Amino acid sequence: LSGLKKMEAITTAKRELDKKWEGCLESIGLGSESGERLTRLIALHLMVDRGITELLTWQFVNLQSAESYRDIEAAVADLPISKRINLIKSAKLISDSCLKHITTLNSVRNRLAH
């Protein structure tokens, strides 16, 4: 495809995906504004989840081995996020205020997801 046709195809696909997403949100009783907030909440939770995993992984990793990093990261990522939050709390790896925000975010996400 030429550059212009490729951009048109991408734009069309994006519009179709947006319509499907809006339909999904409406099917669970969310309008576009609340759907955007939900999307931001989920995205933020995923970023925090990943950050916690990285933080804990670096506490255990042997810098001599990339394989060691991957193995430890996989083991840490398998832990439920509540357990990882407890680990960073116990190890005092983040401030109390940051921990409070992470705990609140996780609670809100859990209420929506479960």
C-alpha cells in the first residue's frame, strides 16, 4: 500500500475500533466520559503493576545475567499484585504516601473488576 492508502486504512480501522469500544462501554452502562475514566484507571493500574514488578525484580536480580533477570521477573510477576504491594511495603521501597495511592488504585480497580 502507498503511504496515503496505508494512513487511510489505519484511520478507518481506528474508527471501527472506537465504535466497537463505545458499544462495549455502553453495554455495561458506561458513557463516553465514564468510559474514558475507566480506560485511564485500567491503564494506570497496568503501569503501576509493571512498575512494582520492576522494582521488586531489581531487589533480587544478579546484574551479571540477563537470564537471571527474566527468571526473577517472571517469578515476581506471578505473584498477585496484593502480595507484591505487601512486599514493597515491608521492604520500605516506596514512600507511605505513594503506597497509599497504590493501595487506593488497586482497591478501586478490584471493585470494578470483581
